[in-house]
Amino acid sequence: MLVLTDLETDKIAHERELDRFFWLDLESPSDAELDETGKLLGLHPVALEDTREWEQRPKVDTYETHLLLVFYSARLSAQGAARPLEVHVYVSGSFILTVRRATCTVLEDLHQELEKEPIHDEGYLVYRILDTLTDAWFPVVEGIERRIDSVEDEVLLRARREQLPTIYRLRQDVRELWRLGQAQREMFRQASEAIESLGGLSHGTHAWFRDVADHLTQVAGELSRQNDDLVALTSTYFNANADRLNAVATRLTVVGTIFVVATIVTGFFGQNFGWLVRHINSDADFLIFGVGGLVIPIAIAGTILWVKRRDLF
């Protein structure tokens, strides 16, 4: 089965003339190349118009001889951020066309696999392409999980202000991926039925498409759980900050209590009562009433705080 990555019009026309199934995978084609592809493959103008306008929802549009499946995979950027990857998949009984605007490593790896082990079952090739795009979600989900665990460990160790924007940005990424994954899961049942009903395409792939549907359900479930985990992590961040604030207030209260004792003692002996002025005027009186009056109450208060330290800190 022929796999093409460039718009080689002669080869495509030859395969069409022989009515042999082939796969054409185009990355960032120009409008002129799309028009030429549409003429060679007999694509509906409405479908081509959809392929010129990206960032669409997952969907399947059926036409007389082919269908257009807007399918999403995902990938990790160089910085470790999760990003969706939109792929437009045209399926007919004579060909399969994939169009994308970014590099898709998993599809390029599939090209090499097909060179070593060619596939002669058209329906199975459609399954392999969709399954490859679906399975690419799992490393992304694992990457998100590692980032969530890392941020969670940092928050539990010590909550800091710069962690909150990181959590919110991560929530936005996960929420967008979850929205796409949920929509794609709901759409795929209709899409698999439409693919199986295409004329000229080998059938008997229902079990394979059910496997793709199961993986899509698993991906959507994992993304939903991660979204919930990030909501809980936001609450954990604020709770950790509140606990730290309470701990600081408790320490300040302890220090203030010690100074209150000292203030009471020094304030009492600083009063100008006649008896105090006439009788407390020796070094012994200073040591007993002055130093002792400070040290003994502070020592008692310190002992009480030490005994109660587990309840206070």
C-alpha cells in the first residue's frame, strides 16, 4: 500500500487509475495544493473549506463518496506543556488523506512501520491511523500527571505565591484538552459507523474501532480526573497558606505572651508607691524583685508553652 507525504500528482493519478488504495499525508499544504488535492481525489468543496479553517471541534461530515473526520491528537512541547494537535482525516473506499499544520511524530513513525510491514487491509489502515493518534494522548496525560505531582509536592512543602499562576495555567491546559477529549469520545461512535458504511472500504473492523473508542473514553476520564485534582490542588494551596498564616500568628502570640509577662512585672515595680521607693533600694532587692520577678514568671510561662507545644504548633 503506497504512502505519500508530498503531493505527487502523477503517482496519485496513477493509483487512482488503477483503483489502488493509498495514504496521502500532507503537512501544512498551501491553498493551491489543497485545491489540486481536491481535484485529484474528488473532495467536496465544503470539506476543503473546513480544512482551510482550523481550530474546529471534533466532528464527522459525510459526503457521497468520502467523509471528513476532524480528529485531535496531543503532544508535549519542548517546555513540557501539553498541546492539542488537529488532524483532518479524509476517508474513502479508494484512499485516506490526512492533513495537519504541525509535525506529528507518531504519524511519521507509522510511515516507517508501514515501509517495513505493509498493510493490505484498507479498514485496518484507517484503524491504525486513528489508533496511533489516540494513543499519542497517553504520554501527554502522563506528562501532565508528573507536572501536577511536582506542583503538589511544592505546595505541600511550602505554598508560595508564584505557584498559583502555574496551577491556573495548568488547569486551563487540562480543561481545554478535556473538552476536546470529551467531544471526541462522544463523536467517535457516529464516526466509526460512518467509516464502516463507506463503499469500497474493507469492513470487519468494528472490534478495532471499539478499541479506539475505549482508549478515547480512558483519555477523557483521565483528563477529567486531572481537572478535579487541579481544583483540589487550588484549595490545598489556599489551605496551606491559611495554615502557615495561623502558625505565624501563633508564634507571634507566644512571643507576645512572654513580653506581656515582662511588661506586667516591670510596670508594677516601676510605679512610684511610697513603700516601693523607701524599701526596695538595695542590690538584694533588685535581684529578688527585679531579676527574680522577671525570670520566674517567664520561666513558668515558657514551661507551660513547652508542654503545650504540640497543640500550639
